[in-house]
Amino acid sequence: MIRVVFIFGLLLMSMSCSTVSDESHNHDDHEHLVKATSVSVATASPAATGTSVVTGTPVATGTPVVTGTPVATGTPVATGTPVTTGTPVATPQDSSLFLAGAEGRTSEETLAVRLDIWLCQDDLYVSDLTPRGSTNLRCNVSVNILEDTIIISATGIPNHDFESTNGCCAIEQQELWYLPRFPSDAIDQDYEYAPVRGATAFTVTGVAIYGPEDGPGGDAVAHELGLYEEDRQPIDLGVCGGHSGPGGQYHYHYDANCIHWHAETSSTNYMFQDVDSSVHSAILGFAFDGYAIYGSYGWDMNFEVKEMRSSYQLIDGATGYDGISDYIYVVGLGDLDQCNGHITPTPHSVEPVYHYHSTMHNGADAHGFPYFPLCYHAIPDSRNIGDMGGTRGEGAAPTDRPTNSGNRRRRP
């Protein structure tokens, strides 16, 4: 009898140990699942709007642009070829990188609705430093936000002293600029040319931003840098890349970073090297499609500040004398796509958003053609172009070029 009880007891102990062992194994499996889930969440990539992002892999919309495709006058870069949208962006560790309202921003709405972006809402008086220029010109901007449109009224005078140069002299304008409140991206990447002459955009002070070509058809900036001799018409750019043209309209061809830079003395002391390269640039203006144009410094994928560089370069043997047709777009040469923009977060938007940059250099350390937007990522408001808007072209131009005379071209 005692032997039977002893054997029965051994059986009970064996079952108990088996149960403990199974519970321990189940606990290990649960812990393993928790760890695996945590790893999966930690490595999940932030997703750009409408785009699945794989960590460490560039996100390209469709097929990349063919390297070295020439930018011929009136000819798209590579018809139907989408813009590369750049690399996925890491999550910032420091929320102070963003401005107030960045986290709650509706990405579909243009940043132009932020009234704190616009300068000269109170009158500011500046001087045209060109001989015979006025010393009492008024910079003034007013913003009218409607349901679908934002209307900017401006005197067209910058917030800094400037030089009209050969186009002397600048006079106050009655500019009316129109922006879509909700930018609508081009369908199937069928991007439209910005005018290569005349206004393509405008600044937060209401001043026109022109395309790269001057009146005779050359690249105004390449001429300013001494890359060719202009034998058709005298051209000269003043401080900060601007001058005045027909009708006394002051405008920029490049740079414009001095909008957010002021010295205690005259603005003629300004040099691009004076711009703070340690912080993300502020917004300089807006393209006609409603997307913002930032200054030359932006964030890389790790939120490190760097100078944003264009992806265009001169064709071998070209100098810029023939304007836009002297350049080719080279995929990956710089940081920006063929419209001179990209998709990343900005200080105004935690969510990645398309925006442009003012470019002073390309990825090969040459000059930064096209300097401002060369095409529109979204559909531009046509009221800004031609006789319907407040813009004027600079000199006569052939009708087969996408100037601001109303000739419209599509750009991929």
C-alpha cells in the first residue's frame, strides 16, 4: 500500500513539473513576441503623404529622369518623367526645430495663410541706391485670405535698400498676386514651365521673382558672374541679385536671401556669405502654385542644416549666353528636383511637404541655375501670368519661349 502511494506521489510531482515548464516556455514566447513587436515599430519608416516609405531607401515617384537630358528652349526636360521626391526623413529629436503651429498644420493648405510670414504689413521706407534713385520708397503688403484663393496686394518695393542699376529707377507698383489656398499637384507629373523671363513667383515683401533669363535672352546670373560677355543689351544685377526693369518694377533674378538679413549700415554691404548657415532658412516667397520658396539652407534627412544645391549644369562649352537652353538637368547632381524643390519637413511643417529653395550653387559647386523654381510642382494661378496678372516680362522675347507673355508650356 505504501509503495502504491509513493508511486502515485511521484506521478503527481512529474505532472506538476511539466506544468511549470510549459508555463515558463509560454512566458518566454510572449516575451519574444513583445520584443519582436517593439522592433517592428521602432524600424517602421515615417510615411510621406500618399507614399509608402522604406527606411533607408529613396522614395522616387515612378521612373527617374534620364541623366543629362538637355533643357532645350520650349522643350520639356524629359516628357512624362516624374520628379524624384528624395529620401525618407528621420524623426527629429528636438521639437524646438519647428515653429509654433507646425504640428497641427493642415498639409493641403499653403503656408501663405500664416500672416506672420508676410513682411511690410506696416509701411517700411527704403532707398534705391542707384544715382537718381528715390530715397523714400514704401514697402507695403496686405493679405486677403478667401475660401480658395489668397490675394496679395503690394507696392513691389523690397524691405531693404537696393540698386535699380541700368533699369533706374524703381517706382512703387500696384501689384496683385494670386495664390491657390490649396495647391493641386500636377496630374501624372505633367509640370508646367515657369516663365524663363518675367515673374515666376514673388517674395514675402510682394516683390517679383523673375526667371533666369534677362531681356536679351541670356542667363542674367551667369553674365553677372562673368561667364560670358553680353553684347546685345547692357545688363547689371545689384545687391542681393535684383534690379529694375520696364515700368520701374524691381525684381530678383537670384539670391534674395537678404530679405531676412539686415546690417546696421547700408544693404550694399550684404554678401551671401553673411547669411546664417547654421539654421534652416526662412521663407523668401511663394511660387504661383502656392508652394513656399525657402532660402538657400534647409534640412537633410537627419535634420542637419546644409546648403541646398540645384541639379542643373551648363552643357559642355556653353556659357549661359543662350539662356535656359545652355543647361542640362542631371539626376542626383544636387539636392533638388528639376523644378528646384523637394519633399521634406520644414520648420513650418512636421509632415513632409513640397517646397522650393533659392539656390546659389549646384552640386558641383558651380552657380546654382535655375536659382528659383523652373517649373511648377502644382498648378499655378494663371492670373499671375501675362496680361491678366501684375507681372511684366523683361524686354522682347521670341514667341516660342515660355516667357511671361502668355505662352504656356508643359514641363515634366
